[in-house]
Amino acid sequence: MRTRHAGAATLAALTALTLAACGGGDVGGESTTTDSEQTADGGGETVKIGIKFDQPGLGYQDGSTYTGFDVDVATYVAGELGFSEDQIEWVEAPSAQRETMLQTGQVDMIFATYSITDTRKETVAFAGPYFVAGQDLLVAEDNTDITGPESLEGKNLCSVSGSTSAQRIKDEYAAGVQLLERPGYAECVTALTAGQVDAVTTDDIILAGLAAQPQNKGKVKVVGAPFSTERYGVGLPQDNDVCEDVNAAIEKMIEDGSWEEFVSKNTEGTGYTPNASENPPTVDACA
């Protein structure tokens, strides 16, 4: 692996390349130059990292505090690239906006339950994966009708716009499912507890975190029948020179026990257990 300062330098170069490709870095008449462009020697630059702000246990904002598995992994990787915690600028990365945020230089990297897919690879690059989840269903605690995707016929379902979960339902189950799309999963859970939909679908680890929230306990449950493989990657602009450094950081995180520590800490009390046949994952070679 390259040195910590080399990692910071490549990330700074990555940001500069991205902004140059987008017409000089001006969006809406204002410069989008980031601090990470100003220096590349660890001397005060920042790195902009996209995460979710509304996923308990993964990426969650509470005032000025950010917590969750994605946050811990991102902080670790950034550290290996030469950035301290106070040099990280957290940026909300809604599912439908992630590709655009990378292409326009709004963020340097994205750790936001970002499933690696061939379609997404057409516009962005990925390091990782750093976790493998599976799509599942969240239903009311007393629901006995919905046991998996095959029992969704005639049901009202909620998912998030721009997510692979929503797209899979559209592609494979749309004929008999009424799909309601919302900007975030918190809105979907609200619709579920209000009786407006019969189920919420996304990755099992996301649903487990939502179900474990105090306001949801005793009201909802995870079905526990995953029907996909979701490989969470680190989103990067296509023109980057940092993928190998990020992969090396992920491998080190797994080897030194930090990965297991982060998983345990952020799923404690949810009843969630990662798929042991897929986790911890093996990273893909950088294309």
C-alpha cells in the first residue's frame, strides 16, 4: 500500500480530475473547489465523504454526530489515506443522487450502502466490497401473510427512489405489487406503521437497524428471508487513482479485526447476523 501522504495526494488529484471534467469546477456560478485540492500533504485539507443520514446503524446523523457501520468504515479508510476524523466532511448522499454527486465532484467517495452493479459501473467506479447484505422485507409485527417476495401479490410496498431494491421490485414483481417510492427509508417505515403500505423493502441490515429504533420496537419486524446479494462498495469517480489504496485499507480493516468490531458495535441489539458465507467479503480487483 502507498504511504498515508500518498493516499491523500491521490485523493486530491482525484478531486481535481473530477472537477476539471465537469467544466472547471463551477456549479451554479460558484466555485466547488474543495479543501482537499488546496494541499495534498496532510496539512489541513478535507475529504468529502457521502453517507446516508437516515439509516440507523449504518449512516445516521444526530445533530453534529455521525454514527453507523458505513461511518466507521469510511473513517477507517480515510485514516489509511492520511485524513484524520476532523478532516472528514460528511455529505448526505441520497440513493437517487449518488452517481451525480460523484460525477460533479460534490463528494470524493461514497460509503452509503451502495450496491455494486454493472449499470452503475457505466458511470462510476467502485472499490470493495466491504460488506455483503441481502434484500429483505419489513412488515408489521402481527403480519403473517408476507413471508417473502413471492407473497407480495396485491400488496402495497414502499422503497426508496433510486435504490436497487426499488428497481428489483419493478423488474421482477411489478405486475402484482403497488410500489410507493419515498426519498428515505424512515418515510417508508412511517407509512408502514400508519397502515399505508403492507411492507418496506431494502437490505436486511438496513431494515434491522430501522426495526430496532425505540419508536419502532414492537411495531415492525424483519421477515428474515433475503432474496438478493447486495455487495456494498465504495463509490468513486471513474477517473481516479485511489481505488487500490481504498481496497488495501479495506483488506487491512478486515485483517486487523476492525471490520468485525464495527459490525458487532453497529448491529448490537438488532438481532441481525451477517451472512457468514459472504462476509467478510473479498475485494474486487480495481478495473
